[in-house]
Amino acid sequence: MSRKISSTGIERLALYYRYLTSVNGSEQAFISSAELAKAVEHTAAQVRRDLSCFGTFGTPGRGYDRAALEEKLSGILGKGKCQNVVLVGVGNLGSALLAYKGFQSQCYTIVAAFDNDAKKIGKHLKGLEIQDIEKLSDVVSQTGAKMAIISVPAGVAQEVVDALISAGIQGILNFAPARVVVPEDIVLQHVDFSIKLDRLCYGLEHA
Amino acid sequence: MSRKISSTGIERLALYYRYLTSVNGSEQAFISSAELAKAVEHTAAQVRRDLSCFGTFGTPGRGYDRAALEEKLSGILGKGKCQNVVLVGVGNLGSALLAYKGFQSQCYTIVAAFDNDAKKIGKHLKGLEIQDIEKLSDVVSQTGAKMAIISVPAGVAQEVVDALISAGIQGILNFAPARVVVPEDIVLQHVDFSIKLDRLCYGLEHA
DNA sequence: CATTGTTTGTGACAACTGTCACGATAAGGT
DNA sequence: ACCTTATCGTGACAGTTGTCACAAACAATG
Ligand SMILES: NC(=O)c1ccc[n+]([C@@H]2O[C@H](COP(=O)([O-])OP(=O)(O)OC[C@H]3O[C@@H](n4cnc5c(N)ncnc54)[C@H](O)[C@@H]3O)[C@@H](O)[C@H]2O)c1
Ligand SMILES: NC(=O)c1ccc[n+]([C@@H]2O[C@H](COP(=O)([O-])OP(=O)(O)OC[C@H]3O[C@@H](n4cnc5c(N)ncnc54)[C@H](O)[C@@H]3O)[C@@H](O)[C@H]2O)c1
């Protein structure tokens, strides 16, 4: 309870959580920080520090109760409350995201897909009808979605983000290689493949 | 020249570079740290600090010479040397990556695509024949590719990575939600959508 | 119930990262 | 030549993040 969780610490919590759920069938009721650390490629001290930010739920001599920890992490991350996600931009990448089964197993469900291309609107993909972007507000209200994923061209990213915010979306995952500005109370995350490739490139150069 | 570049600093350099190339047609020959900072949503001091790690190429009173800076950044990041990339796993995501035109404009070219599914091998996608994963070594030697992108299921990520390293690949961009281990001299970057969604979720919860 | 063995939670430290402020430096005009 | 103006490069500082080590806490066992 002593320290504020770091930004990257949150991502580690998500890793811990994913590991726990992935080995759900284990008969071991307890897991130590060392064991957890090994699974996610970090140090035991790091794991304990991260977890200690949200209370003390480990028992000395045994470790952490698997089920309890999983539950706790789920609560911390806010899983189970904001699962409904809308997707904007059903192009190459958007289609792949729609088809991805991994989101569901992680409690996220894409409940609606939007585009502004007349040729795509009305088509069905993975059991979801591609809807006109104009219907965004209505659908967001109906589904209660708080999160959105955007995979539209960089040039329109800002306007799409603005529309999403007007519609009531509070968290946005942006795949477009564009920096967009949002009000303070909106959470924004970028996923930027090209930048990661550049990082790789740099790493090779300076081996 | 004073300080070592930070890990996140490298990603900022890539952002600077991308911004410069994206506004290539500008008639302004010079750009100030303030201007550059605004474009990528950072501070002017940060920009200057990052750049100063690699020498001094700004001129007081004017700013940085656009063309020279672009050239310099290209050199630092190692662009133009490691453009050839191979892709392993042509599923939903892999297909989207193959179709992506943004990589090329950033000097990266996917020169070969691999899969182990007999039904996919031999098919053509975006002018590229999907090849048997067994041919990996040969193709890597022929093309001189140093970088690889993998979009295979998490369960086989490690074995694919091992194969890539045997084939001579030095940098790997991993889209599978799995931590893989590599020797020290191999550069590895993860792109993990689910974790980013979890971060969003946490942000919403703790608004 | 005391002893032993294990693992947690955290204070103290070290390393890293970003911000601020300002002296130094170059261009351009008078 | 000198002054003005704009902007860089960087030392010093502050805040953040990760590591280490160890006392405290609990389980197990005889
Ligand atoms: N495909 C990839 O592998 C990849 C990789 C990295 C980054 N990206 C980025 O992801 C984004 C999408 O890439 P893509 O390859 O799927 O492109 P795409 O052109 O195939 O898809 C973009 C989709 O967005 C739709 N769209 C355009 N304007 C819109 C608007 N105002 N409202 C709603 N929908 C709109 C288009 O109709 C299209 O269906 C781009 O910004 C791209 O840079 C893609
Ligand atoms: N689709 C998405 O939007 C998305 C999002 C996040 C993460 N991911 C991750 O990206 C990876 C790929 O996702 P996907 O949706 O494209 O899955 P997919 O099943 O559609 O594609 C996987 C491909 O890898 C191939 N493959 C399997 N084993 C192989 C091997 N040993 N060697 C070579 N090829 C092999 C399969 O034949 C298949 O074509 C997964 O790890 C997934 O978790 C995907």
C-alpha cells in the first residue's frame, strides 16, 4: 500500500493476470512471487512491489492464493465492467481485430463495427454488421460501451476520436500512426507498429 | 553528446523522424525544437535532450536543418540498412500486415511470408507467395533479411523464434501474447494489444 | 509450543528519466 | 562592429522506477 503504481507497473499487472488465467487448471493453490516472476520474465521483488501497491494479499511462507489473486487483479484492472468495445475502421487491420478470438477470452467483446465506406456498410463480418459511422452515438448509448478501438487512416484519426468522445466513449485504443489530442478525462493508448520496427532497427544498429 | 539515450527516447526519435518525413514538402528549411515538440506532443527541452545524445546539429537562433536532421535521424535509427523483413504466420493479423502500405513508405519491405499450413503454402497474397516455414533459412540467407515479424499463435511463438534465430534473424517483432526468451544479442520487441486494452480498462476504472 | 524453513512487504538505496533555467552561440539588421 | 533576437546545449535538480536485503509473518513439524 506504500507506493503509487507506476505506469508500466499496470502493464505488468495485466501480464500477471493473463498468466494466472492461462494456467487456470493448475492444481497448485498458491503461487510465489518468484514463480510468477519467472513466468512473465521479471524479478520476484518487482512482482511483490507491484502487488503491494494495492494491499497485502500474500501469505508469508506460502505465496499468493491463485484464485484470490486473480480475482483481486481483475478488480484492480477493472475487468468485467468495461468489456463492451466498439471498433471504427473495418479495413485490413480492423477485419483482423474483428476476427480475433483472443479478446473474448480476455473478457472484451467487440459489440459493434463502424466504417464510412458505403461499399462496406451493411455487410456482415464475423456475425457483426458493419454500420454507418453516423450511427455511432446511438449504438454507444445502447450498448453502454466505454471503450473504442480505431483502425482508420491517420488523416482522419482526430475527427474519429472527436466523434467517439461526443458519443460518450471514455477510453480509446488507437492504431493509426498519428498523435491525437483528447480532453484530460479521456484515456488514450497508442499501438504503433512502425515505431516498434524502428526500435528494432535501432537495436540492430547499436548491437 | 552528454547522456545516454533512454529506451523511450529512441521511440521519440522515431516519432521525430516520421514527422519530418511526413511533412517533407514544407518550404521551411529549419525547424525549432518547440515546433517539433508540438508536432509529437512532447516538450522542447525533451526534444533537444534526445537529439543532443548524438551530437550537436542545431544552430542557435534558427533551429535544426530539416534535411540534415532527417538524414541524421535516419542514420541513428539505422534506416536504409535493415529494410528487408520476413513475416511468419499468415493468418488474420499476418494478412493485414502484408497488406499494409505504411511499412514501405517507412523503408521497410516484407520480402517473404511463411506459414506451416499446407492449405496456405503456395498461395499468393499481395504479390508474395506464402512459403513453407521449412524454407526459412534459405530465404533469409538469400534476401539478407535481419528482421522478422511473427504473428503466429502464442503456443508456437518460442519455437518459431528459435527457428528464426537459427536462420540468422537478429531482430524480432512479436505479436503473439507470449513472453519468449532469446539470446542476449537478439533484439526483441513485443506488441501486445490485449495488455494495452487492459491499460485502458485500468485508466477508466481509476479516472 | 518452540523451532525451522519459507516467502512476504517494505525501507533504503541506486539508477534512470524528464524538467527547468540559463549561459553560449549564431543570424541578421543597423 | 555591435546589438538584438531567437534558439540551442547542458548542468543542476526533481521525480520516478527498479533492486536489494532483511525483519516480520506464517505454515509445518515433531
Ligand atoms: N494494416 C496494418 O497492418 C497496419 C499496421 C500498422 C498500422 N496500421 C494503421 O491502422 C490504420 C488502418 O490500417 P488498414 O491497413 O486497416 O487501412 P485500410 O485503409 O484497409 O482501412 C481503413 C478503414 O477505415 C475506413 N475509414 C476511413 N475513414 C473513415 C471515417 N472517417 N470513419 C470511419 N471509417 C473510416 C475506411 O473505409 C477503411 O475501411 C491506419 O492508420 C494504418 O496506418 C495498419
Ligand atoms: N488477429 C488479431 O487481431 C490479433 C490481435 C492481437 C494479437 N494477435 C496475436 O497474433 C497472433 C496471430 O493472430 P491471428 O489472428 O492472425 O491468428 P491466426 O490463427 O489467424 O493465424 C496464425 C497463423 O500462423 C500459422 N502458424 C501456426 N503455427 C505455425 C508455425 N509453427 N509456423 C508457421 N506458421 C504457423 C497458422 O497456420 C496461421 O496461418 C496470435 O498470437 C494472436 O494472439 C492477433
